[in-house]
Amino acid sequence: MKTRNLVCIFFFLLLAGTSVSAFGQEVKEKTESEGKFDASSFILEHIADSHEWHIMTLQSGKNVSIYLPVILYSKEKGLDIFSSRKLADGNEYKGYKLEEEGDLQGKIVSVNTEGVADEKDLPIDFSMTKTVVGMLSAAIIGLLLFLSLSRSYKKSGISHPKGIQSFLEPVILFVRDDIAIPNIGVHKYEKFMPYLLSAFFFILINNLMGLIPFPPPFGANVTGNIAVTFVLATCTFLITQFSANRTYWRHIFAAPGVPFWLLPIMIPVEIIGLFSKPFALMIRLFANITAGHIIVLSLICLIFIFNSLSVAPVSIFFVIFMDFLELLVAFLQAYIFTLLSSLFIGMAIPENH
Amino acid sequence: MTGTMAAVGAGLAVIGAGLGIGRIGGSAMDAIARQPEAYSKIQIAMIIAAALIEGAALFAIVVALIAK
């Protein structure tokens, strides 16, 4: 087909699209008004964690979702495991209710027999929420990849790579040669390679899975959840502290060359620096991934805000462009997290100057 | 009011990030022009520095989101 014909068809479709309005599906019962499309609550719902995996809302208003198990432990009632379908639509089950509005929105509270929610003692929530299922799926994918890799090494020895080896081996060598050895040193890097490789591939696989919207184990916003990145940063923090040697602590509490009257200022500053580095790791990963998801969702919401089909080609084009950028950010953030972790570990086991 | 101020704050943070990453890109271009065979090393360093600056800008975005 000639390019000129294609361009003509494209503009004709654009023109035709202005006369057709797009039907936006309201996601939950929150937006009762028929007219306005509430973009911010739509976006925040897709970013946030939830007890059920929402797939679609039919035209009749019914939700089609996968109801994930809810696991609760409260001091009075003990352990309770049930499907979150029992708590859907604000129902109450076995004395538990999912809060819809207010301060405790999204959390499960225990209600006593009159129906009054107990806001002080929330039950401990071990549920398998969307994020947990996404994390476990990423772990299973990682295990499959690396166990098959090690099996193929056992069978054929260190020979020329074939199959999945040829994809994973350069990445693993990259982590070793460009991240671990320059920062930790050629003698001590081996102890920390398992952690660095795990962190790198965990973050990478979860970032990539968050970009694919469908089918269900993909599309869970794992690394965009600040609790997950908090745990990753805590792992780095604990590893640096527990492998630090005496020179490191001496640098914090009595940095060489500092006059003693400056120490009351230097010591708090150094201690704040000790905590701010993993904190920055946490915020950087969380904000990058969440910001990417919010941008893609907002661009798609543009179609429904303008309520016309002609916005769709422009919007989809921008979404594709942002998805490429997100792909780059997924790899880059995994690399930066691992690089900075190895840098902190390397600083904690300093060789002699 | 806090919603508007949060949006203004986020916009200011992006100005800082844009300036910073722009300067890094400019220096990287100069360096590549001087020595084209060092292209890949310079590119890696540029991307790392850009990601770190972006981390700082996203601090501000997170604070803006919390403040809203």
C-alpha cells in the first residue's frame, strides 16, 4: 500500500472518530455520578494494592475479579483464612469488614456484634494481596530461569552458551565485572554476589512484570509499593552494617583529620548519612516505577476525559513511547539499585587507604 | 490550596531535574565530540548520573504526593 493512501485513511479515521464518543467504564461503586470520569481515583486504584485482582467491570456493573485469599490474625478470634469474595461490596464476614472510606480505607477492621468497627486494634493482615501474588510469581519465574540455567551448566560444563544461558550469562557476568568487582574489590566480592544478583533480578523481573497489563500474574505493581522497596533497602542496610569492619565505624565516629571540637556536629551528620543512603535507595526505586505507571495510566485516561475517540491514536502513540521509556527505566533502576548497594558494601569494608 | 501548592512544588522540582540532566547531557556530548572512541564509557556514566539526579527530583514528587 502506498504511503499516501495510508496517510489518507489515517486522517479519515481521525475525522470519523470525532463523532463517536468513548464509553468509559466506571471501576468501582465509588463514582456514582454518571457523567464525570474520576481520573485520579481510577489511577490510584490501579497503583494501590488490593485484596482482589480486578479484571474488568461488565456493562451491568458487576465486577469480574479474581478473589485472593484473606489471612487474618487477631488476638480474640485467632487465625482466619477465607476468600476475599466474602468481603466484597462492603459485606461483613466473621466479624471482619473492609473499610471503604475514611482514614482506614482499604484496611480490614474487626466489627463487633452491633456493626461498630473497632478502630484501635486492627487484626494483623497476612493476606495474599495482589502485590504478594505478583512477588511470588516473579520469584517462581526467577527460580525457573536460574534452576534451568544451573542444570544446563551441570550437564554440559562451562562450554559455549546455548539457549537461556546465552541470555542470562552476559547479564550475570555484567553484574560481577561491572558492579561487584569495581566497588567491592577483587578479593571480597564473592561473598556478596548472591545478594547483588538476587536484588538485581528480583527488581528487574518485578519491574518488567509491572509493565505487562494482562493476564493476571503480570500487571501487579510490586516495586511501586513502598513497603517492598523498604524491605529491599533494609536488606542492603543490614548487609552493610553486619559486614562492616572497624575502620568503617571509626570513620563514622571519629573521621580522620577532624578537629575534636567539630565532632559533636560530625557524628550526628554521619549517623544521618548512615540512614539516608538506604532511604534514598527506597524512595528512588518506588518513585521511578510508580511515576512511570501513573504517567501511562494518565495518558490512557485522557481518552476518557475528552470522551472522544479521536484522542485515541495520539494517546496510544504517547503510551507506546512512554512504555519504551519505562522499559529503559526498569533496567536502569535495577542496575542503579545494585550499583549503589555494592558501593555501600564496598565502603563498609574499606581496604587500607 | 495545598493541592495547588503541591503541584507547584512538583513543577519546581522538575525544573531542577531538567536543568541538571540537561547539563549532564551537554557535557557528555562535548566529551564524546572530543574523543569518539570513548563513547560507550561516557554513555554509561551519563546514564548513571541522570538516574541519580532523577532520584533526587522524585524525592520532591513523593513529598508533593504526600502533601496533597
